[in-house]
Amino acid sequence: MKLIFATNNAHKLSEIKEAVTNFEIVGLKEFGITEDIPETGATLKENARIKARFIYDKFGENCFADDTGLEVESLNGEPGVYSARYAGEHCSFEDNNTKLLTELKDKPNRKAQFRTVICLIIENKESYFEGICEGEILQSYQGEKGFGYDPIFQPSGFKASFAQMTMTQKNEISHRGLAVKKLITFLNKG
């Protein structure tokens, strides 16, 4: 079965393709869509649904989309749904990380969690899958791999940031990896 993954993020696409091996996963660019789908929802679930609905309603193709947020306890859940553009509309990963480290500078509580929500649409039926990875925000960058907040997020029970792990290690425990495992289990039952 072919599924369109409603993303232009090459990092996310490669993570998903490594995790989902028994289905053909096609990104937006491979499908010929280069525009970004607006994320106007107030929650991760709403944004995942908006992106999946956009593809399904426009092309009639089975698809899925995700939205992920980093939720920091001492910042009342920020950046949350705004994680990708925390430092502004056209910011870089580094801009977001710098802003987050600045916001946490004098805060002793650095507990955080990554949360991913996936919306799958097959034959116009929606299903949702969620993954959560708890951890903490480090004081400084650790590691070269990954993307986004990976260099400053250390999952609970580990001595390495996401950016110090291989993609396989990260996929085993990450928020997206956990949500994708639920997606795969669902697809395999169908």
C-alpha cells in the first residue's frame, strides 16, 4: 500500500521511511507538492488533521500527517504547537534552540516532553495515534545528528541527547517513533 506522508521535512520523511518498511511512503515533494500546508490549528491533533485532510480532499489519496510539539513544564507547555516557529515565522532550528535555552536560563526545572500526533486517513476514515517521550532540556548543545530540538533534548533514562543517537536508537524511544509504531500496528491489522 502506498501512503502519502504530508510533509516537506526531509528529516521527518527519512525517519518515517526507516521505521515503516512494509508500506511505500511518499513525501509531498515526491508526490509533486512543494507548497507548505498551513498549520492553523490550536492543537497538535488539529494541525495533523488539517494537513492530512488537505491531501485527502485535494487528491483522494490515502495519507497521514503528523504534528509534533516540545512541551516544557516550566514554560507552561511552550513552545507546544508553535515549536517549529518558536523564534518567529522563518526561523531556523538554531534560532528556536537559542530562544528556548534563553527562556530557561534561570529556571531550575528543565523537564520537557516531545509529543507527536498522527492523523491517518484511509478511504476517508480518520484514525489518530499519539506518542510521548519525556526528558529534559540540556544546558547546551550535545551531538551533531538529528534536527530541531534534538541537540538540547535528553530523553529520560538516557545519558545522550537525541542528536547523539543513531536514527534507529532514536526511533525506538522517540515520540514520533512511538506514534509510528501505533500507526504500523493499526495498518498491519487492516
